[in-house]
Amino acid sequence: MNKQELDKLVDEIHEVSIGHRGWVSLTKARAKLIGISHELLLGCAKVYGLECEPHGRMGWTGTLPA
């Protein structure tokens, strides 16, 4: 597991959840880099209250619900 990338992801998710950032990238490649499944990555974002939606051809984003 890539702890440094995981810490960066958690910081970005937290920034989105408090409104200091607009979105966070939740791609399958990022999940693979961290060493977790994509479903777990999306689940982590949902715990913080983010909406996870497909974006583009291969990407996913997490944003606050409108």
C-alpha cells in the first residue's frame, strides 16, 4: 500500500467535504497506485458525504451533493 498517496487522497477528500476544493479524482488508476480496489476508493469518498460520478471515459470524480 502506498501510504503517501493514500494520505494525499484523504487530504483531498477532506478538503472537498469542507468546501475548500471543488472535486477529487477517484480513478481506477489512483486506486491501483494506492493498492486498494476502486470500490473501496469510492466508498471512502462516500463516507465523507461525497457524490461519486463517472467523468469522461475512464475517470471518476467526487463532489459535494448539489
